Amino acid sequence: MKDIIDLMKDERGQGMAEYGLIIALVAIVVIVALTALGTRLKAKFDKVSDTLK
């Protein structure tokens, strides 16, 4: 029983899991930002293209 309790208290892998979650969150934010900016940039380039025609 003591071995099971000691195993549950072991936190060695916890740091890597937290880093993984942070990286995933940053990746989601970057994807959303690029998607939003990409749409705006496309609209601006389309406007310039239409003006030049």
C-alpha cells in the first residue's frame, strides 16, 4: 500500500505535462491570430488588386 501512495505522490513527470499544455495553448493562440490576420490581409490585397484593374 505504501508503494501505491508513494507512486501517487511522485511529481517527476508533472513538469513536462505542464509544458506540453502551455505549448498547446500558445499554438492555438498563434493559429487563431494568423487566421484572423490572414483574412484581413487577403481582403486588403483583394482591394488593392481591384483598384489596380
